[in-house]
Amino acid sequence: MPNAERSPQVALFVTCLVDMFRPEIGFASISLLQQAGCSVEVPERQTCCGQPAFNSGDRASTQDIARQTIEAFDGYEYVVGPSGSCIGMLHHYPELFEATDPWHARAQDLKARAFEISSFLVDVLQFRGIQSEFDGQISYHDSCAGLRELGIKTQPRALLSQVVGLQLSEMDESETCCGFGGTFCVKYPDISNRMVENKTANTAASGAGTLVGGDLGCLLNMAGKLKRQGHEIQTRHLVEILAGTCDLAAIGESEARKPTRATASPYDLAKQL
Amino acid sequence: MQITSPAFKQNARIALKDASLQKALGNLKAGFPVKRAQAVARLPEFDALRDEARDLKNHILENLDIYLEQFENKVVQQGGQVHWCRSSDDACKTILDICKQVDAKTVTKGKSMVSEEINLNDYLEKNGVTPVETDLGEYILQLRGDHPSHIIAPAIHLNLEDVSEAFHQHHHRPKSDDPAVLMREAREVLREQFVAADVGITGANFLVAETGSTLIVTNEGNGDLTQTLPKTHIVVTSIEKVVPTLEDMTLFLRLLARSATGQEFTVYNTLSSGPRRESDQDGPENFHVVLIDNGRSDMLGGELQDMLRCIRCSACMNHCPVYGAVGGHSYGWVYPGPMGSVLTPQMVGIDKAALLPNASTFCGKCESVCPVRIPLPKLMRHWREREFEQHLSPRAVRYGIGGWAFFAKRPRLYRLLSQASNLALRLLGGKKGLIHRLPLGAGWTDGRDMPAPSGKTFMQQWQAKQQAQQKQQQSPQEQQS
Ligand code: SF4
């Protein structure tokens, strides 16, 4: 538990997909962390976590990138990012270096300070002050790295349960991979396509009007498929819902529109009364 | 068996379009994983047993020579023989020799993936011995000239109609769509074979060092007839299957059945300890164990050692979304799914099998269900590293990753690159903010759209904000006026 007297010092790990595709997620993250009493900085030297090199078997480049990332986040109390996958990658850093290598200890140190944002808010800060409203049903996709490498399952749901008006409609197989897998989706497009088709079918069957997840890679993949299939379902990152920034256009859309709701919910009825 | 692993992508493409295969794979998905989850929920100590099993296997692998020798001594004491075989060829020859010694014409076989691994059936047939598979699934495959697509449910890729058709053609009886009728038909045909066989060949799930016993588990009981009726019983197995004691074996049996089919225990668990003794009512006169290495001892002491913990339960493939989409045959060799993607490169060479360890999103589901906690994604990554080192990765990947890594190590240049890409993608996205066709990115846009960036990069926007704030702080009067 952080010292209550002093605000936790957080370095935001923006992650390269958020930087490039959806800055809103970065700003929503900062806003949430500030709501939770943190002081937030964005270290300038950060780039990418190195996962593409790691998963392509290029260990030398991965080590170089790891060293560069360790230095970029040196000295910050916490490193927090809106992605289980990229934070999970930081947690892999120690295994890149021999135990006797000084970089190993530095990697261990970074690992101990690095958290995915929902787990940071819930597990580290025990934050319960979400102030957001969302009028509709959402379904939550558990991205693989967050779920299985970092144990993120209850944390986003605990946060979502504080959003006024939001209803969670769980889909079948929410824990099954969406088929993104970094370079997998372009190296094995046919298989990836089948996997994301399963995901959009399960999403649609859940009746939710908005698909929410904690990893932008998966969200781009699923949003891209939903759009190609002509679904009305919107796609958003968890922090956008929690920070109340849903007046901005959803992923893969250019204009803001109201969240869609596939079915009338008891919440609507209650409001009409 | 011909290795088609280099054609994994084509295999997968065909499999994805094969409606009847997709139907069969749908049944698999709805079956084993659900039953496993229920069985695990009924056993609160399941995860503790997994830890125990992992540790025990690690201990066994550290002392493999000792346990194997102990096993051999016991087998010999009981009047059996152990044959150590380094390669598939050695093993096939050894088995043929034994068959010749007893002048065997036909052999019955219980299901054995190791015998698939060494391609035993082909070898025997070429040398005048007729093998007859007695596991129902394997029997169906043999009639069809087909191979297993799954390690415990070999014919999982087939539907009832396929079976009915195969039986009709080979048994010359009327077609039926009743599984019970088909089962009875197979039993009748196989019964004659059981009685006629000169040699019975089975695999083994475990070898027990303290008693010199081999154990097979089946749900059909065919293994029992295979090993007790003929005069000679040959157990074809591999070195990592040894466990110290009967007690240890039961630990693995509890995990195996639950992980595989969601059963508490497999229906038949049959131990064989040497040839028939005088007091025994039945059993073979000769008992041979063919112990195969085939690349396994090379894995000891290295990064792949963890893979030798595998107890062949199939949970990893049952839960793998890639296996579930393309089926076992796409992998192009004996062992499919995540465990196969680790084993196949070891056994047939990374140059032929590199596409397999790459065909994973690293979603980690396999590792999360493996009863002996094999870090399958890590081991697949091991192969990707070997592939990269040996310059086997496709050029586009090597240069792409290399070029990108060059920037990722240089924050300033990286900023410029992401700004340029961001702008290009936004231009492509146009007003709709959605890219339908991405030059050089057909892999993505053939099947889905790509959301375009919603604005300038985060870093650009963040810096602009910071600067604006600073200005405001520096000259509050100016701002106010
Ligand atoms: S790798 Fe694990 S899950 Fe897969 S077959 Fe072997 S023991 Fe079972």
C-alpha cells in the first residue's frame, strides 16, 4: 500500500500502439491515475517494449530494446501502462539476461515496479473512486497476456462495476484469444481471421452494444473485423469507459455517436419510470 | 508418414474451408475442454497435484538413467527383455526381428503414438507383416489409409458419416448411422483378428521402475486383448515415460484422465509385468519392451528438457484456438497442436518445421491447462530464436524486425518514424477513419478493416499540451489580457 501522505509517482508507459493509433487511451490513463491521487509523468525516452523482436526470435535486438526501456523508466516509483501485453513484456525482461549480468537486477527492479493500469488501480492503490457514467451494455474481452501472464480478470470488472448505468454482459469464451497475436495476424491471416470471426460472433451474441478490452492490439483487430462485417457494435479501451471519455469517437469510427445498445435493458425501464 | 509441416499454411487454408472437418472440430471444442473444466472443479487440489507432478517429473528427468536401469533390471528379472533403440530405424528393425523370430504374419496393435512416430505400420507391411489396429479410432484410420489428427482421439477429424462409409466399403455390410451398430460391427471383425494375431504391440503410458511394469490406459479395453491373447507382447515406448513407483504412477493417472477427457479415471488401466508366470491364467509367453530415444536424450539438460515432462494428455491441443481452427493434420506430422509445435522441430528438424512454433499467438491457454506445467509458449519461442539465429526466418521478417528495432533503440528517430507512419495511416483512413486496403498489409486488410489513427501521436499531443501549459504559467498576464 503506498504511503497515504504522499502521492504515488507514476511514469506512464504509453505503448507504441496507443501512441500511434489512439492517443485518447493515453490521456484517459493519465486522467484516471490523477483521479487516484498519482502524479504522472511521461518519460520521453520510451519507445516500444520490444515484443515484436522477442516473439520473432531476435533475442539480441530484444535485449537492446530492454536496456533502453529500463533506462527510460529508471528512478520512477511505478511504471503503469494501458496494456497487459506490453507490461507483461516488461515482466519478461529478467529472463533476457543471465543472473550475473547487472542488467538482470535492473530488469527485476523494473518488473517489480511495472503494472497494467487496472491492476495498479485495484491491487496497488485499492482505488474505488471511479466517476463515470455509461448508458448501455458492454461485453469484456480478456486479452491473453493480461489474463494469463498478469492474472488480470477481476480488476477491470471491479472498476467497471463502479460506472453508473453500465451493464456487463459477459460473452461466451471471453478468455479465448481474438487472433491478433502481434505479427501472427499478418503471418497467418487465414487462421487469425477465423479466430477473430469467433470473437465477433460471441460479442454479437452477448447482446452488448460496446466491446471493451484492455489491449489496443486486440481492440484494433476486433474493431476492424466488426467494421468489415458491418456490425453496429462499438469498440473501446477500458480506460475510456472508466475515465468517461466516451463522447469521443470509438475505435475505427471518425465521429462520436451515442453508444449503441442492442437490447433494451432493465436500466432503461427504471429510468423511464 | 510423409512430413507436410513445410506446407502448414496451405494445409491450414484447405482445412479452414473443409466444412466436414470444421464440423468435427466444433464437436471437439464443445467436448473435451468443457469436461476437463468440470472435472477440475470437482478436485480442489488439482493445481497442487500439478505442482507435485511437475516436480516429480523434473526429479525423474534428473535421474533418468537410474530409473531406466532399475526398470530394465526388473523386466529382465521377470523374464522379459528390454531393447534400447536410438532411432526410429533401430526400433523398427528390432520389432521386425522379434516378429520374425516367432514367424509372425499378423500383429494386433493397441493405440500408440510412438509407433506412429517411428512409422511402424509402413515398415511392417513392407516387410511382410500385417499390422491390425484395434483401437476403434485407429482402426477406422487404417481402413481409410489415414493418420491420427489428435494424440488421444485419433479420428477426431471424422464425422459419423465418414466412419459409416469406411465400414461399408471394407466390411461389405449395409450402412448404418447408429454408433452402437458400427461399434458392434467393428468388434465382430476385430475379434477374429485378436485371436489370429501372432504378436500384440501396445504402447505404454508409464513405465514403473520399482516393479518393471508397463501401463496402458484405454477406454475400450482393446489394449488388454492385444497384450494377453498373442504369444508375444511388444511394448513400444519412449524413455521419458518411466516413473519411480506405483504410487507415483497414480498421481499421473489422476492428472491424465482429468486433463484428457475430464474422466476421474480412464476405464481400463492395465499393467503388464513380464511374460506369463505359471500361476497366471493367461498372458504372453514372450515380453519385450522397445525403449526409444529418437532425439529425446538430446533434450536433457537443455532448454527443451521441460518438454520431456509431457504425459500426452492432449489438453494443450484441445484448448488451442489454432488447433481448433485448422485441426491436427495441418501440422503435417505425428504430434499436432502446441506440444507438437515444440516436439516436431526437434524430431524432424527446425528447417522443415519452423512454421509450427510460429503458428501461435502465444495466448498461453496451453500452458494454463498443461497438467505438468510445461511452458509451451516459452519453448515455441526457443524454436523461433533458433530459426532466427540460423537465418531460416523469412527475409521480410528479418529485415522488418531489424529495421524496426533500429528505431526502437533510438527514441528520437523512433518519434519521427511513428509520426510519419501515423500521418500516412491517417491519410489512408480518410474521413471515415477506417482503412479498407493497406498497401503491404493485405494480411490484415483482406479479412478486416484497419482503424486509422484518431489524431496525431500521443507524444505529439502530449508535448503540445505541456508547452501550452508552460506558456500559460510563464506569462499569466498576457494570457489574461
Ligand atoms: S504438453 Fe502438457 S497439455 Fe500438452 S499433451 Fe503434454 S502434458 Fe498434456
